[in-house]
Amino acid sequence: MATKPKPSFSPARRFAILLNVVLSAMALLVLVGMANYLSAGYYKRLQLAENSRVELSPQTRKVLQSITNNVDVTLFYDVEMEEELYTLSSELLKEYSLVNPRIKVRTLDYTRFPGDAALFLAKYRLDAMKDRNLILFDSNGQTKIVNQTQLSDYDVNAVLRGDTKEFRRNAFRGEMMFTPAVFTVSYPRNLKAYFLWGHGEHDPDNTSHDYGYAKFAAVLKDENNTDWEKLTLSATNDVPADCQLLIIAGPRSAQFTENELESLDRYLTRGGRMFVLMNNLKHGPASGIEQLLMKWGVEVAENIVLDGENTTSGHDILTTQINPTHPVTKTMFSEGLRVQLVLPRSVTPALDVSRSADAPKAEILAASGTNAVGHFVIKGQGTVDTQEKTGAFGLIAAVEQGGIKGVSAERGSTRIIVIGDSLCLNNQLLDSAANHYFAVFAINWLLAQPSLLLEGLGPRPIKEYKLTMSTAEMRKVRWVLMAGMPGAVLAFGGLVWLRRRS
């Protein structure tokens, strides 16, 4: 009688194998989970692209790494209609959140989600902006809005030359706008500026005339988070104690009185900050502020500077020599940006100012080309004549006293910026050349915003790649796409069929 065969695996053996498989799978899952957990906090991101459009500057990384509170960023966008700018912005902000997870980014397409858009607008009281693309930064109730119009520059010259009929973006200002916005909502400061009034200055309330300064006032409020109001210095008034920046924008119709100059001098002595934009002599005579500036180390000449080699109209100048080391102009130098001025006066360090260690230190920020011509007003006894001089003329200067030059300091360090023209920041010319950038950099320095915000955050060019092909090359590519690739698939399929037949 045949014996019954023994099973190859006993129940105990099968149970042991099953237990081993289960434990191995669990161990694998635990290891994968641990690796994933560790990789979330300990990782290294490598930038493989040589010219990435979303690579962050070291200055931005420093700002982001210092943030300890949550910052909610909302891209309020019509994604389909503004795909290019939305993509650039969202990719850049994604890099921000990867550097610091406390930067939380979300997109709200108001065309697809009108209900959520209405709640968003109501929460931030933005009903007037329901159809505008914008990016809002919010941290503990402190908000900052970056409008779409602030994010890019257009190549206007190409249209004016007739090269194209379409205005194309040639620079993206995302990092330049986003990093200060994150810093502003994370470290809020109550800033106050005053526009001096009463001598024919540009009007910061005037939105309808090119001569107005409403656009520049908006830059103060929207991009530098600074409130402002007008200030008139009467015989007894002094500069208010809460004034962190005094703006004198093109006085042209009245002379400064001795009392006014003394008030301004006391303000500067207390560590005041002043932004002086001189009137050009075509619009009125010297206002008397020149003698105060001379005391503080800057000489503004009674002249008009023309530079035939660096002009677009014959009356304007595009600055050619930019100071490469000063915080205001360092980024402009590296990016090749220029300021456009109209019939400017020369602005240079005064030669007869004390050279003691605590004396005001003046330096030129921007100058004309070496072949510019200065038309000087020469006043004699009852006569006025002009004299021409040729050379490079300083057009913008900065003064600092009471601190280490270039190092950010709070109130106590006097700072002044003087421009030989006031039209450069009016409603018409603020967005010309690099005038807008200069205004932002100058205000940041005058208000002692951290210097790390000023360096390396200029506009980044948007590059276009054009592929030019001849008719014969286009024909070859068409045959490759329409016949070559499908034919290769058919040929491979035929080989497989023949292989199986054999």
C-alpha cells in the first residue's frame, strides 16, 4: 500500500514564510517613511539650468531665511488671459516657499471662482479692484499689494523705431517687488514723508497733469509703505518730529526765506533725511536752497547740461556714468540701467567743505558723458551772460553724515540725495528709462531700509529665442515629422510581425 506523500511545506513553515514577507514589507515601508520624513527637512536643491529665470539672489534668500512668521501670498489672477506673467510670478513665488515653508502661496482665479473672489475682495476691502490682476502679501493683518503693472517693463523703443507694432515685455521685476513686500509685512514700520510746499513745487495730488507728482507719491505709498502729506514752513513752523523723509520737488516760483532754511538745517542736523530735486533754469530762477546744500557738501550750479551723445530728444540726458559701489546705484550699474533727466543742472561735491572726520561726505551717483556741454549763467553788474564748459558733469549726488558710509542706520545719520532735475520723476517721465527703479532705491536708502534689499534685485530680462529656418530646412523638418517618425513606428511594427511569422 502506497504511503501518502508529505507536503513540501508544513503549515508552520508556510506561516514562517508569510510572517517573514509581512515583516520585510513593513520594514521597507518604515524605511521609506523615515527617508521621506528626513528628506522633507534635510535636502539640497541644485540649480541645473545655466540661465534660470527663477533663481533667487543671495539677498532674497537672506530675507526669506529671517522670516519667522507666516506670510500668505495670494495670486489674484485671470490665469488664462495673463498666462505669461502669471507663470513667471507663480514659479518665482514657489521658489520663495521652497526656501521658507512659512511663505504659503495660493492662486485665486477670479474668472473661475467668482464666489471665492468676492470673499477675498470683501476681506481685504478691495472691491474697486475686482477685475485687476494683483498679488497680495498678508502677515498678521499687515498687507502689501503688488499690482500686475508693477511686474514688467515693455520695450517701447522697438515700437517707436518701427521694428514691431506690438509692445513686448523685456524685463520681469518680480523679485524686485516680492522681496520688499515679504519684508514689509513681516517687519512693519510706520513711515512718514512730507512734500515741502509753497515754492512752486510739483503737486503730489495732481494726477491729471504731466507736471504732477501723483505717480511718485503712489510709489511712496504702495512700494515703500510710506504715508505722506504736504508741509508748509511758515515763519514759526519747524519740520515735524515724525518726518522721516522730506521731499523738495522742484521749487521754481518763490525763494526760500532765512527762517525756512534755518528750519531745514535744524532738521538735517537732527539726522533728517532729504530728497531734493532741483528745478531746471528754464522753469525758474535759483530758489535759494542751493546755499543750504552747499553747507551740507553739495554744489548745485546755475547751469544747464546737454549731452548730444546720450540724448533721445536733444533736451534730455541719459546718464552714462553710474556709481558702482553706492547702495542706491550698485544694482543699476550691474544691470546697465540709466536715469533720464531733462535739462539738468550739474550736481557735484562742494570743494570748500570741511574735511574733518565728522563732516558730510558727498559723492556722485550718476554723471553725464565726457563730451557733455554745460551752459553756465554768469551774472555781472546788471548783466547776465552764459559760458560753455565741456566735460563730464555730475548730475545726481548723495550725502551722508553721522554713520559709516553705506551702512543702514536709523535716525541719527543725516542722508541727502540731490538730483539736478525734477521733471525726471513727474507723471510723464517716472516710468521712462530706469527712473522708477532709481526712485525706489533712493527712497529705500533715505528711509534706512536694510541695504540687503537694494542689491541684486534689479529687473531681470525676459529672453526671446527665435529659430530661423530656410524653405528647404522647413521642408526637411516637415517630412521628418509627417513621414519619418510615423514610418519608423510602422517599420518597427513590421519587423515584429515578420519575427513572429518566422
